[in-house]
Amino acid sequence: MAALPGGAAAPAPATPAVMEQCPLCSVEFDASGQGCRPSCPMASGCRVVCCPSCGYSFPQENAGLAGRLKQFFQRRQTGRGP
């Protein structure tokens, strides 16, 4: 962290919001920090999030192989091929 005049520490940069929509109740929410069970031993690399409204657990849409395939096919449909 960089120091500001007067010795105060600069605030940490904000993390960008990762917006997800719950497939069950359709609520849109910021998925950063919405991991389902932080005590789970697999939580460090887990891409499952919990809806804060209904509690439904689902994988992040744009994560992993499924997300890359979805982006690939969307680019092909719009004509912006790889």
C-alpha cells in the first residue's frame, strides 16, 4: 500500500463487481464474496456461489470450461471469430 501525505495508508483498490443472476429466483447480485461454504476444504478454487435471496447454490456462469465455450460460441454467432 502506498502512503498518503500525513502518513495515512492509501485505500486498497476495489475489486470489480462480478454480477450473476440466480437461475432459480432471477435476482441479480454481486457474486464476489458470495461463496457458499467458506469452511469447505474445496472453497479456495470453488466457483459455486449462493444466491443471497433464496440460498440456491449454482456454479458461476462464466467460470471454467463451460464459460469459455459459451464465450466462443457467442463470438462465432456475432462474427467476431477467434
